[in-house]
Amino acid sequence: MPTLNAETRVVVLGASGYIGQHLVPYLTQQGYKVTAAARRRDWLVAQKWPGVRCCFADVYHNASLRDAFAGADVLIYLVHAMSDDEDLFEKERQAAQNTLLALKDSSIKHVIYLGSMQPEKPFSPHLQARKLTGDLFRLGPIPVTELRAGIVIGPGAAAFEVMRDMIYNLPVLTPPRWVRKHSSPIGLNDLLYYLNGLIEHPCVAHRIFDAAGPEYMSYRQLMERFIALSGKRRWLVPIPLPTQLLTLAFLGLLTSVPTPLVRALIQGLKQDLPSDSDALRQLLPQPLTSIDEAINLALAQEEESVLNTPEWGNDPDAHRRWRKGYGFYAKQVGFRLETSASLNGLWWVIQQLGGEEGFFFAPGLWRFHQRIDRLLGNKIPPGRPAKATLSVGDNVDGWKVISKVSEKSLTLLFGMKAPGLGRLTFTLKDHGERRSLDISAWWHPAGARGLCYWYAMMPAHLFLFRGMAKRIASLARQKDRRGH
């Protein structure tokens, strides 16, 4: 079978998702010309992947897909809707059909679709939707390779992070019955190798491969393996039939993995997911990463995956303070308002943070927090630099500026003593006649103590951010009226 060379142009559709974030740099390292396509184009650009073309693409808008596919040879489709069950199938159908329409006039010769392992009779809506997408793609004239995977072991993978948060945050685990179901977990690097290999082995007819790991095991067995490697003492105490709602509500409190991902995970794990990867291993032989090695590798890569991002500015103090066991995904709370204030006015006011207006609202609460921090031994001096604007590296009342994008965002590292690592972000967007201001806190909790701290502070955050946003907007409007 002929192979494509490194001059092949590959479009990764869904590049801002979990697999896409890792696949784009992986393919770039192999020498491919890569187009990273997603709705979050600004986020893609901020990754600064060398030689990668970043473009906006929305599977529900054909024109954006045609632009993304221009001049490409291979499409890797990583998109999956995370909507409610009522419209999940319709969204998947629309996405696949729009993609097929855009492919008609493109130069793409091969579609690689990353789907999900399928049980004999799937009743999970998300598994059924994944199968539907593959079936629709195979109605088109372009050869499609569907690669079906189950649990992925890697930093940021939903199944891995839910398991990790359960084990790190709870001394006693009461897993529901779905943890007894079996699948073949695969290491992230092995999955990336297979996706890359399929580019090198284009097909002339539709085909389906299972991407299985080295062991067929239950989720409970995977948890037990993780516990042994983590060195933590944990007890697994099974509980009788909890409802899905209870499971979702509990995991929503316990983990920072987004709820739609947790819901899809639970649905997918309620059935055994048998696999037959012989055909794929024959086409693309490789020594598979063991389960233990994949877990250790994922834990070792977590800090790099979290902190080497535009949101954290790759700040050295954040790296210094990061500890193994901090939650991979951040808890988040914020407040957003729209205002008639100008973008310039809002941006000017935000940069006065820590000056005469302090933190713009409830100064007594901020001072009380700072006093508690000093009592805990934190020696960060109060105040802010004596200048009109802030720069990356400036300290503001115990916070450190770690990222600044003019008239778009200002991000500060939480400098006070607390069980976890956090940041505060001010984000501005221009919507024509109106502007939006979003103030959000992001928190990577350190185990159960970090979660308790977060939930204890959440009411104060909601109160403070609402007041801060309104005060900033008011000051910006006053500045606009003064005309300077």
C-alpha cells in the first residue's frame, strides 16, 4: 500500500480538544504540514505551535470548513458533541453531513475519524452517536478509516482524571456498579502513534480498527492499579445501585472534569467494551505501553500539560508552587456583565488594580483575607508598582501578573497561602455596541482540603466578582464621559 510523505497537509478538526492538543504538536514533530482547526482559534494561536496553520472552523458552518480544508490531503476528525441526549444525535448528524458537503469540493483524499469502542448492543447515547458519525462518513466517496478507542490514559483524559480525583480526594472510595465493566485502556502516546501511522497508510476503501491497550480490565482494576502506584492508602467499598443523577452530582463536587465529559464517561462505562486490535497491530506494530507505565507517564506530564499554557504564562512561580496531586482541571467561578463602557476605558480601569480603588469592591473583605494570609506566614508585601499600567511580573497585593493581552485579558497568580494553585482573570470582549467583562477565578485544589477551601470561598467569590465587575464598568463609563 502506498504511503504519503512528510509534505502531506493534515487538517486536525477539533484541535482544541483533549486529543487534538496533543496530536497537533506530535504530527508537527513528524514533519507534517498541519492545519489546526477549531472554534477557539485564539486559543490555538496562543499555543504558538511552530509551523502550524491555525484557523477557525465550526462543523455547523460549511464556509469555515471549506477554508480549513483548502489544500489539505488528510482530515483527522476529532469532533464530538457534548450536548443533552435530546439533541445529541441531531447535532452529530448535522456535523457529519456538513463535513461531507465541505469534503466534496476539497482536495482531501483520506478521512481518519477517532470514534469509540462499541459494545454488542450500545445503549449509551454518546456511544451510539459516535457510531452514527462513522456510519454517515462511510456514505461519502472519500475512504474513511475509523479508529475506535476506549479509555485513554494520559494527562487531561476524562476517565483518567475522574479516577485520579477520586483517589486523591477521598480516603474511602465507594465506586458505583459501572466500575466493574471491562475495556482495554490505551496510553495516550500509543494512540497518537496509531493516528500518525494511519496517515502514512492511506486506504482505498472504508475500514474500522480497534485501538486497544495491552490489558482487558475493569475500571475498578484500573483504580486499584492507580492506588498501588500512588502510594496512598485507600479502601474501595462498593455501594448498591446509585442513580446516575446521584453519581453525576457527587462526581461534579469531587472532580473538576467538566460535567458533560463525566456524563459521557459514565454512560460509556456501563457496558463492557470488547475489542479486537489484531488488524491494527499487524498494520502498525508497536510495543504497547504497559498500564503502570502509562499511569506514571501521565502523572509525570501533568504539570507540563497544565502550566505550559497561555493561561498560566508559563510562569516560573506557578511551576515552583505546583505539587503532585493538585487537580488537573481547575474549578471555576466567575461573573460576566455587558456594558456600554468603551474597551479602552475598561482596560484602563482594570490596570489600576491595587491602586486607590484597591480591588474595586468590598475593601474590608480583601484586607481581612490579606491579614489572615500574613498570620499564616506569607511575607508577600502589599501594594502595587507606582505606574499607570501593569506589566507581566508585577506584584499587586499578594497577586502576580502572569499574562497580559492588551484590551483582551489580564491574569494574576494567586499568591496567598491556601491548599492549591489559582489564578484570577479579567477578560474583555468587544461585541460592537456593547462590551463584555468577565471576572473569573480558577482553582486547582490540593486534595480534599483544597476542595473544602474552594467551596468555602465560593459564596464570597460570587459576591465579590459581581461587585467588582459593576464597579469597573461604572469607573470606565466615568472615564469615557471625561474623555481622557
